[in-house]
Amino acid sequence: MRSTASRTGMALILAGLLLFGLLSFLIRYAVFSDEWISHSNRSGVASIEQVTDRSGAVLYEPHADKPYSEDALIRKATVHLLGDREGNIDPLMLKQYIPQLVGFDKINGTYGMKGGNGQVELTVSASVEAVALQALNGRKGTVGVYNYKTGEILCAVTSPTFDPYKAPTVADDADKTWEGLYLHRFFHSTYTPGSIFKLVTTAAALENIPDIQDQTFNCTGSITVNGEVIHCQSNKAHGTQTLEQALANSCNCAYAQIAQQVGAQRLSRKAAQIGITDRLFVDGYWTKAGSFDLSGADANRVAWAGIGQDIDLVNPCQYMTWMGAIANGGKAAEPWLVRRVYSGGKLRYEAKTTYTSSMITKAAAAELTDLMHNNVEEMYAPVNFSGVKVCAKSGTAEVYGKENTATFAGFIASDRYPLAFVVIIEEGGSGARTCSPVAANVLWACINVMKAES
Ligand SMILES: [Zn+2]
């Protein structure tokens, strides 16, 4: 009797263990199966037949003898999105859609796709990418442009880059020619913004100080805040200025005063609301978070933070999205790269537009748009297209031990060409001089592509 009872007990325990194992497998399967498929197909190459740009130009055919574009410039401009043959660049964007590409679902498992017949349609334009890379002209940096109403990224170029057919040897890089070669700077870098950050300070001022547009600010070329001197560029005395003039002149003395009025708390709250310190998820890419931390800061540091120096850091993709939010009256479309994915002749994925949370009030966005358009009319002749309202701000960011970083960000206020952009050139000197011609070339290229599509 006793042995029968213990055998029954043992069987029950075994049955319990089996049930437990099965349940935990099912739970893990439900949660992690997409990830298992991605890992089992790490390169993502096997399931893809073709990757095309927004106009149908072939960018990548992994199974072909010559898998990349026939055009060397386009190969260089897109290798960071597509990945290289040596595996130094992870094709995060393509890997994101492996479950759809291999035709996997949780009920049926893999239901097809031997040999690779997946199609991926991107939102980037190969011709715009090429124009942007050419405009960077070998300098390190990044150019990003996207449609702030739909979220389509037309351009996400990073430099330095390389031809995937002629991968460089980077082991001995004493002069740092290839510094950050495998990094997509648009998604995975942060930069000291310099004066493009004055747009954040201006937004906080417009929202919190009712008479800010009626005030004037005096500039004698320098101002002492909490015992430390803040200079304007070349110590130039800008004299008495309105907010509009202070932004166009990028007057540090005026912005030191404006940042004081806004105060550390409201400036920090604005930076957080805009998402400066958040990461965005863009088709496989988690952007690098920026930084903005004024805890324990004295008045001088608050002034420098409002100017765009101090410890401020911004991510180019995130900052471009903020430009889109101003243009779009407070909320921007979230950026994306992949428009459609087909597998086995069927549509498996199609992007949908989603919107950011509100980054700025509608009223302040309208005021800031006019201020930024005035900048372009007064300061940035190259981007002043006739018939198109371009709004922008330049920056020249001081970086310890290096030449200044040139920065430029803005948008076109238009229903027909709703484009927000960011241009960053490392050691580029003046943002207005270095970046604005790059932005002009790339925006024209985008407009031409959009005209051809309509
Ligand atoms: Zn000044």
C-alpha cells in the first residue's frame, strides 16, 4: 500500500513538473518568440530579396553577386542603414522586421520564405542621401530630414562612411580619419547644441513670461552673471534688442538674461517636455539620450545652459523631431524609416503615423515659427528659398579641445513640403556659414523628390 501511495505521489509530482515546464515554455514562447526568430537569423540577410528607397531605386539585394547600389555615392550614403559584409555595422533597421520577413507568427511558426523573397521599402531617398553626403564633403557629422506630418525620414546620412566594396582598414587611425566610422551619428551620437538650443529657451520664455516679446535686452558684448563673465561672439556689442533681434543675432548676453528670467526649474521642465533627455525608437534604432541637468546649478550655469553650452547634449534625430513639433503646432509625427515589408508576395507590415506628445503650446509654436523665419531672412541667405517659408537657427558649439561644432536646425513651414531638418558638422566652425549651404542643398533635393512624387 505504502509503495503504491508513494508511486502515485511521485507520478503527481512528475505530472506537476511537466505541466509547470510546459506552461513556462508557453509563456516564454509568447513573450520571446519574435526575439528567438531575430536571433536565429541574425544577419537578417537570408530572408530579404530586395531593399528599395522611397522611389523604388534598388539599394540592396543580399543574394546578388553585387548586393549594393551600382552608384558608389549611394553605397556610401546608405551602408549604415543596410549593414556591411564584414559585420561591423549591424543592420538594426532590417533586423527589426525579420519576424515579418520570414513569415513568422506565434500560431503557425514560420510559414514560408525559403531562399529569401522579402521586400523592404524605405522612406529615405537615395538621391537625397547622395546629395547630403556630397554636401558634407568628407567632414564628420550628420544630416537628417523628415516629413513632420507623416514621419517619413527622407535623409539620414552619417559621415565618415565608406564604400562597402572597399572597406577601409581602421586599425591604425592615428589622425582619427575614421573616428566613429561604424556609428550612425544621426541615431547614436549626442552633440553640444550651441545656439540651436536657444530655441528651447525661447519656447520656455514664450510660454512662461507673458510680456517677453515686449521686453528689450541690452548687450554690451559681455555680461557678468554670478561673478563670471559671459561673452557674445567676438565680444560684439549688440546694443538694445527685442527677443526677435536677440534670437537672430544669437546674442549670448540677452539669452543669459532670458534664461535667468525663465529660471532653472522651468528651463529643465521644458527640456524634459521636449524629450531632450529621452530616447526615441526609430525602426530598430534606440536613439542616444541627450542630457540636461541643472540640479544644484548656480545662476551662471543656468545662463550657459540657456545659451546651449554647459553640459547640454542633444541627439540629432530627437532634435529634428522637436523642430517638427514647432512646425506642426506642438506635436510632430514620430520619425520612421521603413514604409512597407512584403514577404511571399504579401504585405506583412505597413507603417502608420503616430504623434509625439505635446512639446510646445500652439500659440508659442506659432510665435517661434515667425521668430525662426525672421532668422532665415536676416541671417541665412542660402536657405532663403523664394516661395517656401524656411525657419531655422544656427549654432556654433564650443567643444573642449576641439574646433567648434557647427549646428543648424529648422523646418519648412508648408503643407506641401512639411520638412524638418538638422545638420551637424564636427569641427565645422560657424553653423550659419558651414551648415546652412548644406541644408539648402539637401532641402532642395527633398523638394524635387516630393514634386516628382505628386
Ligand atoms: Zn550680444
